[in-house]
Amino acid sequence: MIEMDPHPDFTAPLLEWYDANKRDLPWRKNTDPYRIWVSEIMLQQTRVDTVIPYYERFMEKFPTLDALAEAPEDEVLKSWEGLGYYSRARHLHMAVKEVKERYGSRVPDNREEIMSLKGVGPYTAGAILSIAYGKPEPAVDGNVMRVLSRFYLITEDIAKPGTRLLMEKLVRKMMPEGRAGDFNQALMELGALICTPKSPHCLICPVMSNCRGRLEGMELSLPVKKKAKPPRPVQRLVAFVEGEDEHEGKFLIRRRPDEGLLAKMWELPHYEIQPDTMATSQLGEQLLKEDGIYANIGEWILNEEHTFSHLHWEMHVYRCRGRMVSERTLSSDRYRWITVDDMQDYAFPNVFIRIIQNIHHRDT
DNA sequence: GACGCGTGGCC
DNA sequence: TGGCCAAGCGT
């Protein structure tokens, strides 16, 4: 026996609701695969309202895949400044260059090739294939898992990789003919607007009447998700090193390593310290000297806390007078003397922008 | 499978 | 106020 539509009371009302309620978002103007791609990367773990201005600027600066492929990496990183998860920008840039060279600037339209691109995983691949190419591929993100875990009362931990596979199977079975992109987006839109994590708006939900989670009063305890480990606290001594003589009016910045946390971003020099040794100027001067920076630690300026997903920095910022920086250090090209105005040429994590602007404010 | 990887908004 | 969360991916 052939099942015509195993989910008639979900798919149809959902699509109808989506048609009437979908938001007017900049990446919904057309289905250019490159535009969809950029939007999906930016939207990873990031809110729509945060992404919109970044997306607008990014598409203005890099309107086509070729434009992005030909841009210097530092410019791409600068366009991502403040958005977080900066490896997304570097991976997107790498992947776009790959598409330009290997596929003649045409974004692949099959799972194998598109998944081989840096930064494109199962979700993003499904999103591009369905939205840009109309292929019946699932695009299962956090929204989709929340919606489906509630509707079908699925109690698997959504933090486990296997759960996503289960959801993808479900979506494949539910996928309506000819409307793959709309269906995937409708699932996410429902999760974003109605089936929200904390206080779902069940009374106006288009599929309320068949939602098992709701019917059994479980909507607030779904989805099941294992708690993340708390960020590890670390103390850092931050050196605001002001130049003398020919570097008068400038301060010293440093480029981070090519891999890892905030890779390739610029920052103020800072060093891990033990809680009980902080504020000892001798230790600070020793740490700076190991980097080839000869400076005196001066007055304490401010403390700043910053929490990453896995780290919590407690930053103690000190004013320093930079007598000189060793030739080896400067020639490494990872250190620069700059003014506040020069910051427009360098990509900084937000935490350092805050610190520098704060210092600049109190100095002027 | 577990961890590393940013940031800001929300209640 | 702080813990939680948001259109995940790489290793």
C-alpha cells in the first residue's frame, strides 16, 4: 500500500501558514545560490536581527561569488568583525575560491560536492540545495529539531549527532513535492516565530491540534538537550602599550595565530596570569619582554570580562610606555603601531574594540 | 563523541 | 543578573 502523504495535518497547514507569515528578509529576494550560501553561513548560531546589517554590507561589498573569491582574506575578516565565530568567514572565503577554480564559479548542486566545501556541513548543504536548487534535501537545524521533537514527542537528546540523522529521515518522509525550500524554511520560521524555546505560542500555532508535545503538556520540557559545560575562567593581563618618539600617539597591536580562538584577528597584547600574581608590574614587564616588547607597566586602567562559549576572560588592562620593540618582533609582521583611526584597517574582536574605545574616551 | 569556536539579547 | 540560547561545523 502506498502512503500518499503520511503527514497531511502537518505539512499542508505549515506551508499555508508560511505563505501568509514569512518574514521579508534580505536573503529571500531571490534564490541565487551564492546569496543563500552567505546567509546560511552568517545565520549559523547567530540571530536573524544580528545578521541582517552584516549581510547587507557583505553583499554590497562582495556582490558575486567571484568578487568574494578575489578579495583579500583580511577584507573578508574585517567584514565579519563583531559577528563572531570568525572561522566561518575564513572557511567561506576558502570555499568560494574552491568553487571558482574547480567548478567555474558555479555552486555545486549535489550533496557530495557541496559538503566537501569548507564550512558547509549537513545543515548548510541541505539549506542551499533545497532553497537555491529546489532539491528535496532536509536542512535540520536547532529550530527544526525543536519543532519536530515537540510535534512527535521525540525525547532523544538533540545535542547528540545521531538525533539529527533521525530528524533528517523524518523530514525526507514529510517533504512535499516541489516545495523543498519552502518546507525547510517553514519549519525554521515556525521554530523562530511560534515554537520558540522558552514560551512557545501554541495557541496560534498552525499545527497545534496534532502536536503530541502540546497535547501531552510536554512542550516546555522539549527538546531534551544536555547542558553545556560552563566556561573556564582565565585571568589575563592586557597591555595598552603607548609608543614614544616616532611612535608617539600610537599603541601596539598584535595579530593572533592563524588557527584557534579568534584566529588571524588583531588585539592588544595580553598574557595569562595567576590570580594571586596579578598587578605585579615586574611580571607584566617580563611577559612583554619575552615578546620582544620593552615597556614599563604603568597605571591600572580598567577591568573587562568577556565570556566565550568555552572560556571566561577576566582582563586586567594596564597602561604601558613602550620604549622599544625588538626588530625580530616587528619584522614578524604580527605587531603594529597604530592610531585609533587606523583600526578601520584591522579586524578586531568586539571585546578589544570595547576596551580600546573605552580608553580612548577617557583620554579625550 | 566531545570539545573548540563569539557575540548579544532575553527574561 | 546571569544562565540560556541562536538558521553548526571542524577536528
